[in-house]
Amino acid sequence: MITRLDGGLSSPHGFLGRTGGVSGGLFASLNAGLGSGDDVAAVARNRSLARDALAPGTTLVTLRQVHSATVCLADDWGDGARPEGDALVTDRPGLLLGILTADCAPVLLEDGAAGVIGAAHAGWKGALAGVLEATVAAMARLGARPWRIRAAIGPCIARESYEVGPEFRARVLAARPGDARFFAIGPGGRPHFDLEGYCATRLAEAGVGEVQALGLDTLADRARFFSFRRATLAREPAYGRQLSGIALG
């Protein structure tokens, strides 16, 4: 059974986990990642199931995600012609904007009054580069107003699980020295990073009127979520990706 987590937005949307699909092994079971190495037919079926769980009758649109700040105006380009980028915006009904994650933060946005939506893939690199601010700006070009935008941050790796190196901390603070508050020293004496809190703050600073965060840790909950970090620590050769999406009602 597919479990759809609600982000409190008025548009058809949701954050999906790893259950309810047809894939097996390391990809069990709702793996939506086209580049994951999973069986192509299984991934296609999973993406269809995911679309129907979020917004039946729509066309799922995703990207070749590259941890950038690039935002694309969504179109029905098909899976084989996905452009590179890490966020999507549209004012066009019938499209389901999809983001794939496995520890990075999926962020869904809407301005219901303007009829404009967005979806962003915010790993630390993309968030640091400004993908969230770029998404808000792209929505504004379609008629949205930042103060009317509501955003929801889905399951991602939590600070308790996200140990990083001193060079990571130095890179983040070189860009914005005040962001030291998103780091804490973990049990092993190394920094831990609060990706969810960092994304929420960047959204608020971009003028977003309301930001909600689900507070769910992808690494800690193997039964519910795929996790790149968990797979890496376990030396597993591959990992799945969960899908989050939003459409206009």
C-alpha cells in the first residue's frame, strides 16, 4: 500500500515513501528513480502508481537532477527528454511536478491565489547555491507573490543522522557566516548539519509566507524511506528514490 504524507497544502500533493510499489531487492518497492539501476519496467510502473496516488489523470514531469540552482518551466517533455535542473514551476493544470530524493529535502510550494506551483530538490549543494530562492523567483515570474506562497518540506536526512566533515561546515559558513546555528557537534565530536532547518530558513528569507516541515528522518527509518547515506554506510551498491509531487487542482 502506498503511504502519502500530506504537507498541508491546498493543491493535490504529497510526499511518498518506499512502500507500495513493484520493485524488489535494494529497490523494494516504490522506487521512482529512472537512473537508479532498477528494472526499467518496474520503475515505469512505480512512477505510474505514484502519479495515481498523488494526482490521478495528470502527467508526471521530472528532471535530471544535478544538485544545482537551475529552475525549469515545466512542460510535457517525456521521461527521455528530461532537462537538467533541480526545481520545476508551472501555472499549467494537468502536470504533476515530481522531485526524487533519498536524503535530500523535497520542497513543494504553492500560491493558490495565483494558480502557481513549484517543486524543488534541495540537497545541501543546491540549497547553498540558492535553488529555493530561485524557485520562489521563478514562481513570481508566473504571477505568484512570495508572501502568499506556502511551502512544505518533506522527509529528509535529519541533523541527528547527518554527520559531516569540518570542510563541509567551512564551505557553508564561508557563504553565510550566520549559518553556524544549523550545525551541532555529534556524539563522535564531528559536526552534524540541520538540512531541514537550513531549507526552512532560506525559504523564509526569500519571503515565503508559510513554511511547514514534516520532521521525518529518511536515514533513521529504513522501513519507510530510501536513504543514500544509509546505503553508503552499509556499502550497498544501489539505492532507490522516493517521489514527491504537486499539481494544480
